Amino acid sequence: MHVSRAPVSYHSQLAEAFRHGQLSLLTRPPRELLALPDPYNPALNAPYRLHDASLYRGRYYLYFGPAPALVLHLPVRLLSGIYLLDDTAVLIFLMVGLGFWLAVFYSAIREWFPQLGLPWTLLGGLAIGFCNNGPFVLARPGVYEVCLACAYCFTAIFFRR
């Protein structure tokens, strides 16, 4: 498991911000960025901006949503004192999501296709495991990919009855 003693991933930083009672990241924009005539101009702000974060009223915010920080990063931080890195968070969300999707598939097979043989059931399970966005997301886990994996996980939990 890849962990850190300092909040290096954006979602870990957001979890740390939640611990301090704020919605914006604790990372402050550089003074040079805020001093620009138009800090939102990409031609001017390129050397100073924080990739995948929104600048609003002198603070950085994540625009992909707080779910990964709230349901994984913050509890792990509070329970263990460590910060998860993006690749570990993506793997956890994908594995939990896959487990729930396989449970949904198994329930559907039992209810609607009880006569389906084991080879076809295993093939369907393999298709669920490999014919989704998981391999794409695992190739380069980052801020956006953590959110995709989180959405995959919670969609599976929603469909499990």
C-alpha cells in the first residue's frame, strides 16, 4: 500500500482541510499569482497555477467533488494517521466496486438465468472485471482517476440490492 506521512495527493489535502474546518485546500496560491492583473488568464498564470484546482477568492478548491476525501482519505487519516496516495485510493475503490458489481451480476444470474452454466458465469465475471474503466484508470491514477474509481464504486453499491 502506498502511503505518506504528509498530505501529498489533492484528496488527502482536501481531507486535511476538512479536519481544519474548511472547504478550500490548505495550500495557498502564490503571491505572484494573486498579484497578476488577471490571475485567471492561462497565458499569465501558467508558472503559478495549481493543476486540477480552481482559484476562487484567493483560495484553491477541488472541482471534482469531495466524495473520495470524505469516504476514504479522511477516515484513513483519522484512524491510522497516514495519508493514502492516489494509486492506493484508486485500487481500493476499484476493488470494492468490482466486488459489488460481481455481487450484482451473481444476483442477476441466480434470479433470471439459474440454468446458466459455470463457464458462462465465469466469463461474465471476467468481462465485468476487465471491460470497464478500471484498467484505464489504473494506468495513470491521479486526481481525476480517483473520482472515476469512487463513482464506479458507489454506482455498484447503489445497484446492489
